[in-house]
Amino acid sequence: MTYSEIYHSVKGAKKMIFNDYQKLAFTTAQYPNIGENPIYCILGLCGETGEVAEKIKKVIRDNNGKFTQEKIIEIEKELGDVLWYIAALATELNLSLDDIASKNLEKLFSRKKRNKIKGNGDNR
Ligand SMILES: [Mg+2]
């Protein structure tokens, strides 16, 4: 099943705007050797995913695992930072976020159709 078929099969689905986000986000990039520094983006991505984990850890530690609206908003901001670094890394590697998202959906819908969602292995 192609992304186009998946897209048209999901009622209410809107056209993806990942590439627009990717282009706009990258205009805010400020780090050494922009355009030749995927390592910086990988390190940033790891750092920001750690920040998401830290926020959630503190919800467990300090709030009995209950996600208040305030905490959810904090986590949302960190997820935005994760998204920024994913977009920057994709740009550094000349990849398109639209293509990444489309190929991921095609993979997942293929697995779903073949009843292979569960299990291990990248190439199920
Ligand atoms: Mg952050």
C-alpha cells in the first residue's frame, strides 16, 4: 500500500506539511558548520529526548504518575524540540520529512496488513 493509498483511506486526513515545517525550522538553526554537521543534530536529538524522559520521570516521582495539564504542556514543548532536531538531522542528511513519514506509514501499514506489527526486526 503506497502512502497515497494510505492517505486517501484515512477519513479526515490532511495533506502532510512535514516539508514545510522542515524548511521553516531549519531557518532558525544556529550551530557550527550548518549543513555539514549531522553529529550536532544527533547529539541534540538525544539531549531533547532525554528532556522528555526527565519530565515524565518527574511526573512519576512527584505526582504519582498523574499527568496534569501543566506537565502535558511542558512535555509538548520538549516533543517540539525533539521534532526540531529530527527535522534538522533530516536536512543535514538531505532527507525529506515528508518522505520519511510516508515511508514509515507504508512500512507500518504493510506490517499491519500482513499481521506483522508485533515482533522484532527492521525488515518484517
Ligand atoms: Mg528542550
